[in-house]
Amino acid sequence: MKPFIPQLVYIEPRALDYPLGRELKEKFEKMGLEIRETTSHNQVRGIPGDNEFQQYRNAKSTLVVGVRKTLKFDTSKPSAEYAIPLATGCMGHCHYCYLQTTLGSKPYIRTYVNIEEIFAQADEYMKERGEQITRFEAACTSDIVGIDHLTHSLKKTIEHFGKSETGRLRFVTKYHHVDHLLDAKHNGKTRFRFSVNSRYVIKNFEPGTSSFDERLEAARKVANAGYPLGFIIAPIYLHEDWKAGYYELFQHLSESLKDTVIEDLTFEMIQHRFTKPAKKVIAKRYPKTKLEMDEEKRKYKWGRYGIGKYVYKDDEAKDLEGTIRGYIAEFFPYAEVAYFT
């Protein structure tokens, strides 16, 4: 899969007050990309398309260069204390993604150029927590690796935390474009995680992302560069022959990493879930999706802020967790495992 190149670029005038903003404008001009001005990264208008469906498709290939005005970081429990806001949006078309509803009518990709201000805020949070380790998640609302070959914001962030005593950075990706990150001075302070899944899930629900084999090759490179490595299986999805599909996943993963030294390996698992608003949006944007979203087959679970979600029923969830944990224990008995419902 080729690295992402936007079809259309919007730039906030204020972004040009920052070195990265000027650098990106010059880069995109040299690439011959169409560049437009927008007053705010939250108010992008004029994305082409004859209807909402076409505009959504085009928005996913639109990059907005802006300034992050709100420097109060969201929490990112349980995986981290804070979400560090380097970018918003993703070029992938994963049918199940929670960004379908989180980003609503703004599915375009945003990158923020005031990274020194963002770093200063992160330092303040670390200072407040004293000697405690403070973890920052860089992929809550984006797949930051997917655009970093253009911006190098992630690389700068990795090196910033590499100099920190108590800060730790983590992110997850479905993209394999990692070569420029391999020489970053991370000093073991950044956990590089890859999202993997059964072939059925990747084939049917993850268009616009790197292939399974491309992700595994990137994982080997990352491990050999000394990064702490992790994998996320999300969502764990009940499909036909799912046990065989997930067994093949871990078997292939083990074979691919057998000659790679990994001292610190983690697995995180999240079962498939959906909300009623998400179901409506997904059906509209991906009308031919095979994603199973039948409320009658699920258990309703209350979430934060009174928003409920549909998860697998208790017996299915127990079977899912037990099966996947068993596979990890067979192939990666030394790994740390976390399971989230």
C-alpha cells in the first residue's frame, strides 16, 4: 500500500505562524496539491461531492493543517492518563470504527502544527503528577502513523518523550509506513502498537489500510529498532469459523516474529460493540457492509455519560476472551495481556 497523499489540503492562516505550518505549505506546493484556505480547522467547507456520500469519501482524503486551540488534554483511561492531540481523523475506511460517530460531520483529517505548545502542556501534566509515570496516548482520534511521513509530528513527539524521566508515549496503527521512525531517539519511552485481526475482519471491514503482512513486516522493523512492542486485536469479532481465523492470526504472528528479540510485548483485546447512532451512520456510509449489528443478538451495556452500547452476550463474550487468551498463552506465554469489554 502506498503512503497517504491528500487530494486536497486546507490551511488555517494562523498555521503559517508556526514553522511546521510553513514547512507543510511549501511541501504541498512542491507536490502540486490543491491548497485552499479555511478560517478554522473546525469549519471546513466546500469539500467536493454531489451528495453526502461523495463528500464523505472526499473528506477522507482531505488534510487540514491547523492550530490546536484547546490544550486541555482528554483522559484516555484505561490505557493512558491523557490523550495527546497531534491529529484528528483517519484516511482508513474501517466500518466498525468509533470515529464514525465521534467525528460526526467532520471526517476529514486534521494535523496540528503548534506542537511545541502541545509538548509544553504535556510537560505540565507530568509535572503535576510528580514522580509517577504519566502515559500519553497519541491515537485516540486518529491513526497518526498514517500521516507522519508527511508531518513528522509523531517523530518529534517520540523524541520529546525520549528525553522525559516520567513520560511515556503510546499509539496504535494499521499502517506500515514506519521507516522514518526507526532512527528516532525513543530511549524505550514509546510503545509502538499494531492493530491486527483475523483475515476475515481485515478483508471485509478494513479497506484503505495496510495489509496484515505489511503490518507484520513493520512490527519486525519496530522491534528491531528497540521500541517496546504491542498488538491490539480490536474488535474481536464473531464471524464464521472465528476460532480458526484467530488461531491462524496468532500462528502467523508467532512465525513472523520468531527471529525477532522482543523483551517487552503486550496484547490488548477489545470485543466488537456498537451504538444505535453508530449503526445508522455505518449503514449510510457503507451500505453493503457485512458487519453484524443486530441488537437482538447482543447485550445492552450502559457506558459512560449515559450512552449505552451493544456488546456480545455473556456466554459469547466469555468464550471469546477465553479462546483468545488461550491462543496468546500458547504462542506468546511471556506477553502481558489486557482485555476490555
